[in-house]
Amino acid sequence: MTLHVLVLEDDDDIASLLTMHLKVMGHSVSRVSSMFEGHKALETQQVDAIILDRGLNDGDGARFCAEIRQNKNGLPVMMLTARDSEHDIIDGLESGADDYLTKPFSVVQFQARMRALLRRMTYDTWQSNEPKDGSSEKNSSESDVLVFDDLVINPITFSVCRGEVSISLTATEFSLLHLMARNPEHVFSKDALLDKVWQTQFEGYHHAVCCTVNRLRSKLEVTPDKPKFIQTVWGVGYKFSA
């Protein structure tokens, strides 16, 4: 599948390198170097994913990410930056990024992480029960929709509702929620979630799981600090409580 990737990077050499390898992977690319240009590109182009530097010409890429998330933009976002402190990583992920890769990086690592990121936005990554018998789309929707009290998760339409309220999720947030909701009361370790959702094992990357869970709780739960659905199992991981 050919996707269109928007690269926000003010270092021309790095932007050229990313563009070259994304094209090798079969994707088309647009390049900009500022948040202003990034917002204009999102308004005028069909963008499927974003690679985002933190240090842009007109501000912090984390602010750009937070701004597009506030506009309910669920595009997959990979932050690719030289800022590698624990604080910076957490800040970037909490702004809404799906992945965080630090410079310098290997091409192999970049391509692997990019493939995993893009897989999460495709149907077959999070849809587990595609009908094998030629069932109609209607029947498939009815059997695959998950309902827990007033929470409705529909993997066919990639939608989540709480009562009458539609909830906008990123591809990673949806993948994590759908995985856990398909397996209610099953306790997932952070490593298991990294393997199944992020499809990567990265030392210290538990921050990605924690930040995504926190974002989900803030969107799904009436009282996020006393969650009803996504619960912490201390010392182990998380479970979805039906």
C-alpha cells in the first residue's frame, strides 16, 4: 500500500535521508520545515502519517503534535529527534505521538519502526475476526462490535462511542483498546503490549505504553484517575475490565 508521509524536519540532510528511505519503502513524501508549513500541508494534502522533529524553525514539534490532536486528528505520528532525555521522551509521547525515535538512528531501526507504525493504521492490524465464509459486511459488523455498558467499539468503522459521544482515537490508541477489549480481564504486561501493538521491543519503551494508556483513560473514562475500563494491575501491567 502506497501511503503519503509528511516529514517535518528542518535539517535538510536528515529530511533528504528520510525521504529517500520512505520512497524505497514505496511511499510518497512531502517535506516541510516549520509548524506553520505543517498545518498548511495537513489542510491541503491527503496525509497518511507524519514524521516530526522536536526542534522546528518556529517551535517545538511536541506543540505541533498536541495541536493536531486537539483538532481530533488521529494520524500516526513518529517523533524523530535528538532530544533523548527521559523527560523529553515522556513529553513527546504525552503530546500524542505514537512513537519516539532518537537521533542518531539506524536506517534498519527507522524502517522497522515505520513499518510497525503504518501497520497499526491498516485494517488487518487490529481486525482479528475477518469473516472467512463470505458473510455480509452487516453480519461481520454485528459480530465484531464490542459493547460494554455505554462503551461501543466498532473495528469495522474504526470508531468508539461512549453513550452518544463519539471519541476520536489515534491508530495506536485504537489498537491498544481493541486488543484489550477483545480479551476482557486478561492481564497484559507492558512487554506483551509492546509486542502486540507497537510490534517492537525497545529498552525503556514502557513509557509509550503508559502514555497511551493515560491518553485512553482521559478520553474514555468519566473519572480518569479512577478508571472503570482500563485498570492497572500493579507490578504486572493492565487489563480491560468488562
